[in-house]
Amino acid sequence: MTENKFHNIFTALKQILKIYEKNLVVKADTLEKYILYTPTLPNGKLVYKNDTLYFGGVEIKKNYISYHLFAVYMFPELLENISPELKKRMQGKSCFNFKKNDEKLFSELEALTESCYNRYKSEKYL
């Protein structure tokens, strides 16, 4: 496989998620995809694929990198304070797309990811 032009962006975004992998389940970890799920869910809570819940992921697509955070779909109020610049990167309700490195937006995405993780903890998904 040849070096993908998005590899550096993928690596930077993967590092944001990787911080949380010790308390989550890695469902995919390849050169083009990194996906995290919760280990289990308490009884009576929303169930998604094999009794676990999608947390987030990053994936190299043909023309961009996608960064998903499922918590912003479940709890849209987490998006209330994001910048207009990050909002412009949204595709759908829980995906952010990038074509180039943007330290400012990646830093903001890092804070949003932490908020998502903390929300999962407060909801007892972790």
C-alpha cells in the first residue's frame, strides 16, 4: 500500500481517541481505521451492536478523514459551544471531516472528545 496523503491527519486524530482506549474496546485498528466502543452497558440502557455502544472513530476516506463522536448524536447539547469553524467541518450529526491538519480545530476536537467521554461516564456507559 502506498503512503496515503491523509496519513498525518489520521495519525493526529487517532491520538485524540487513543487516550481513551484503556477504558474502551478497540473494534478496529488499521492504517486507515480506528474505532472505539464501550465495553458493556448497564441493564436498561440503550444497546448498540453486541451490547456495546459506539464511542467514536477516525477513518481515511477517498477525499477526506472522518472523525466520529457518537455522544454528540445522543447528546446534541455537547455541540452548543463549538466554534463556527468546527461546525463547518460537520457532516451529519456526529461526524467531522478534514482534508488538512488544523491544530486549532484538532485542539477543540480534543476538548469535545473529552466532554463526550465524561458524558458517557456520567451516564454510566463506562
